[in-house]
Amino acid sequence: MIRVGVNGAAGRMGATVCESVAAADGLELVAAVDPHAAGRTVAGIAVADELRAFADAECDVVVDFTVADAARVSLPWLAMHGVHAVVGTTGFSDDDMAAIRGAFGDGPAHCLIAPNFAISAVLMMRFAELAAPYFDTVEVIEYHHDRKIDAPSGTAANTAERIASARGDVPWHPDPTEHEVYPGARGGLGPGGIRVHGVRMHGMVAHQDVIFGAQGQSLTIRQDSYDRDSFMPGVVLACRRIADHPGVVIGLDAYLDV
């Protein structure tokens, strides 16, 4: 039985993770931490306010769905205590990533940082990589609920990075736009000059289109997450398999062999 803790346990994602871990075969929810909700009960576990609860509960792995500021503290702490980290938190800088890699090193604790745990999203990004060399233009449009405070999403940024890497030095067809009537109408310029658009709208959860175009044709790769449960199979898979993936791994791809 794998002993699992959840950091950010009282948040919308954290609470869903707690319920899913508690219900999953081979996993046992043994600790929940959230300084904003200490004393509450989530999935039958009393919420603590200090990271020490993970060590006291002898966690094998901790799932972190917090914010970057909190994760900058929790991840080095988990590495120091030999606890694996499955991370859904986004917003890390290059310096943050260097610090995380330095903290985990070659073990004994391992770390997975995934911009998206929906298996459909992982495959969407992989399909976009495969398509990148064969088209002249591309744009990424992501749609999220109206409580998401950052734009673009981590998934959209990661998608653009992967498309640009797969494209290499081959230039895209020039953008003909010379004047934006409304500044920002053409979206933000991501890596490789890829246009990335962020939509924030009531009623959305998490969705993304990657639209490729070439002469006389287009290809749209669409991914939809209709509720937070869509991320849970990926989180559970990561908890089960993280012990087999040393160091700091970015993205769930390695766990799916795609």
C-alpha cells in the first residue's frame, strides 16, 4: 500500500485529489495539509497546517496542488525528507526549476511536475508535436473558468514550447497582421513566435484547441476537461509509478510511454 499525502488539501483540486486517492486501489490517504483550513476534515482525514504532518504520517508520496510560492517551500522540504512529490502546481520560473532539480538530485525522492494530469491533454500535446513539422501556421487557444488568475495556462505554454521544439529552425508562414485595432487581439507571442490566446469564461473548466494550417487544409486538435475528475486518473497513475522514475520529470508522458 502506497501512503499518500496531499498538500493544498482543502482547495478545489486538492479536495478532489483526497477523495480520489482514498478511493483508489493500492493507495492510502494518510495526511492532508492546508494552512488555510486546519482542523477541517477532507476524505476522512483531519487537515493539518504544517508540512511536518507528512513526515509524521510516513508518507511515501505527496501530491502538491498549491501555488508557486507555497511549492517553493514544500518541494525542497519533501526532497530533504525523502518523500516523492507529484506536482500539479504551475507558475515556476527557470530559477525555480533549477532549485527543484537541485533539491531532488538523483534521489532518494523523485519528483513529477505535470502542467496537466488529464491523459487526453497529454495525448493532445503529443499529437501537436507530431503535426508541427507538416504545417505552415499554428495558433493555440486555451479556455478556462473565470476563477483562473494566470494566462496563458501552463498547458498552453507547455504545448507551445513542445510545438516550437518539434518544429526546430523551420520558420512559420509570416503573420500578415500589421495593425491590431484592439491591442492583444492576436494573442500573446509564445516560443517560436507561436500565437497563444487565453479565454476566461464562466461555465468553462479547462479546454484547448491547437489549430494548424497549410495550403488548402487545417487540422484542429481539441481537448476538453469537463470537471476536475478528468485529472484524477493521471494523478493516481503518478502516485503508483513515481518510484520508478528517478529525478525530476516534467509531464506525464514518461509515465504513459508516449
